[in-house]
Amino acid sequence: MPENGQLNVAFVDIGHASMQVCIVGEKKQWQDSLPKPANLVLLSAEIRKKVEVVHRFCKPILMKPKPAKPVTPPAPPSPTSSGSEQQLNPA
């Protein structure tokens, strides 16, 4: 966790995407089990549409610039002991 206690979190719902992958997988299995001259179950237009949905969702997130790193001011120099200071117990 960052030192200042702030935690930036982005939530992305991938449930829809995983559901679509399952659906396409099932349709592909179904298509593979059918004879070659049968009507198509899985069309390339459907796959392109799914890809477009993912791109439309992800592109704004990917195009956002990264947040700038916070600039910490340099620490002031600490006083150092030098010969100009007087000693308290001269002996």
C-alpha cells in the first residue's frame, strides 16, 4: 500500500467477456459436430461484432494517460554542527 494511504483501484467486469468466450466455444463445438454442407452456426460476423464490443469498451481505458507521479519537495537541509557554535562547557 502506498505511504500516503491512498490506493487507486480500477474494476473491470470480465464476466461478460468470459460468457461470450463460452458461447463462442459452444457454437464452435456444435459447428464441428455438424456435416460440412449444413448451415453455419458460428458466423465470422458474430465474432467481429464481439471483437468490436471489446475494443469499444477497452479503448477509452487504454487511451487514458497515466497519472503524473506526485512531486515531493526536497527536504530542508538540517543544521550541522560547525566551528561557529559555542561550546557550553569550556574546560
